[in-house]
Amino acid sequence: MIHFRRIVLGLALLVALMCQVPQSMAAMSSFIMDAESGRTLQSARAETRRAPASLTKMMTLYLLFEALDRGKVSLNTRFAVSRHAAAQPPTKLGLPPGRTIRVRDAMLALATKSANDIAVVVAEGLAGSETAFARRMTQKARALGMKSTTFRNASGLDATGHVSTARDMARLGRALLNDYPQHSRIFATRAFRYGKATYPNHNRLLGVYRGLDGIKTGYTHKAGFNLVATAKRDGRRVIGVVMGAKTSSERNTLMVRLLDKGFALAKTKVKVASRSKRAAKRGRFAAAPNRPKSAYAARMKAPAGTRTAKKTARVAIAGRAALAPPKGRPAQQSARLGR
């Protein structure tokens, strides 16, 4: 008996070990949404607060796009590089204090190179200081429905309390695409040339995954490898988020699977919704509760020779007895109408 119990316990332990999710996968957050409706297609730990890393620059760019749209700055407006901005750690353009950069170049530097120094340049140019800009970022996050996000800086460098979630980042990605489509095209830029240097986009899925045209990568040691991506196929767009991957390769592989799954789910749900609409249209003549289902049914319920029977008979004849089933098949016809 004891020997049998040991065998059972051993088998149970073996099954548990086989079913365990690898720690690297268990630690990640992922989220996929339909861009048009905002509907969640699939999620895993999407509400877990994590370090967003350079996904932060999506909000920095959102506020820059907003300033452009309101006429506060133009693409040719120049922002000055402060000592604080120049002192930011890589990745960066490395501009010295006192230099200036045009808004159009700053946008590209953030979207492709993910330049930390330029994120601070933009923050100071729009709000006077990075601290004041970070407060604006958090306020805008709340306005966009990002309830679990707090920004402490413009670049995404690790800082206490600087957190977001996969769901919130998907919301931000959708807001960028919907609110500023004329500017969001920069996220598809494969490379950015500034001065004598050319900086490739960190998003290696551009030009590799069909239909993918953004949005932003992120990495710090604390955050791991993050990515918000969007792709459009056959008129349908999805937005995917991966946060906390161990390597860029793992992040990209998971994102490809996530986007594939998103397109498949979006297509399936659209078909289901379409079938539901057709079914509702077919059943529009179905009667409300406690009412006869048709003139034919009413006639069958009314006693022969009564005024109700005569009236319903006239209605059925006037309508060419459209709802009356063929003789001998009333159940079959009713089934088709209520399907």
C-alpha cells in the first residue's frame, strides 16, 4: 500500500513539473487588441505593473504630436539641448549642450534611435523641465484611460514608481494611431539619418512581418525587452504588446505569434458577429413574448367562426400568407424563422 502511494505521488509530481510554464514565459505580460473597436482579443498578465522602458517615448511623442496639432510648435521649431539632456545615458544622439534640434528630427530620433537625450530635449522644450513634463504625461495617461500608468521621466529610464501595464500600453498605441495618424507614420521608418550617421530602427520586425508598421521597442535591465507593435492586413488592424521578455529574439518571436493569433481571432469574431446580425435580420418577424408568432398561429389559436379568426384570416390573405407554413410542415418552417 505504501509503495502504491509513493508511485501515485511520484506520478503527480512528474505531471506537475511537465505542466509548469517556464519562468521566462511566466514572467512576461502580453496583450492583443482589435485596433478599430478596442476589443481585447487575448491577454496574459496584462494588468501587471511593470517598467515600460522606452515604450515611455510613445507618450513623449503623443504630447509632441498634440503640440504640433495645436500649433504650439512646428516641424521646424528648434529645441535647445541642456546640460541635463546631454548627460542622459545611452541610447542617445550625443548632442552637446547648447546645440539645437528641429522637431521633425527629434520625432525621428525618438521613434527609431530611441534617443534618451532627445526625449529630455522635447520634455524641456514643451514643459520647461522634465519633471513638469512627466506630470503632464501622467495626466494625459489618465485622460486616455491608462489607470495603472505613472510616468517619472520622458525617456523610460528606470525610476521608482515609473510603471505601466501591457493593457495601458495598447491603449496608448491605439490613441497614437487614432488621434494622430498623420504623424504616426514615422513609426514605420526603417532608418533615420542625422548628420553623417544613419540609425536603424530597433524594431526588427519592420519589413519582416507582413503589414507591420510600428510602434516602439523598449529595454532596460529591470524592464526586460518590451514591444508595442501594430500590423494591418486585409483592412483589419491589431495592436500587440509584449513586456518582460528575456531577449529581443524571445520578444520578437512571441510578438509574431501574438499578431498571428490576433488576426485569427479578429477574423473569427467578425464572422460570428456577422452571422449574429444575419440571424437577427431573419428573425425580425419573431413575435415578442405572450404574442402569437404569426397570423397563421393566431388563426390556429382563435376558435373557429369568431371575429378574431375571421380578422386574422383576412390579414393572412392580404399578406399572401407570407408567414403561413406549407401544409404538413409547420414545425420545420417555424424552426427556420427562429434560427
